[in-house]
Amino acid sequence: MYLTKSTKEEIFADNGASKKDTGSAEGQISLFTYRINHLSLHLKKNPKDFNTERSLVKMVGKRKSLLDYLKNKNIERYRTIIKKLELRK
């Protein structure tokens, strides 16, 4: 399995307040980014996997919603997470 408990804890520790801080917007955005990157690689190998493609599109939408929320709530936290995850070019 690509997403183990230790991987999740590491993601939340890097981007949240602690490894148990699963509710913060930054932690959720970083987890979605990790999953999106993994699914993107999977779709490059399996281009006809339409269920995964649909899941990927839904995840990108959820991440965008969280980013919009964070942008409206606290612009500095938004800029920090964008720079840290390298989401904008």
C-alpha cells in the first residue's frame, strides 16, 4: 500500500502543527497533493483506468476548495503552503 500510517504521520508532521493534526487545512492539502501525485503516476502507466481518473479529478477539486478556503481565511498560510508544496509555477 502506498499510503501507510507512518507516511500520513510524516506528511502531517511536516505540514501541520503535529503528526496528530489531521484537521488543519495545510495538512489536508499536503495529503491530497501526495495522493494526486501518486495517482498521476499511475495514470501515466494505465491511461485507460477511468475510475482512477475520475478519483483524481475529484481530489483536485477538493484540494482547490481547501486552497480557496485558506486563501480567504489567511493569505500568509496560503502562500506558505503553495511555496512549500510547489503547486504554482
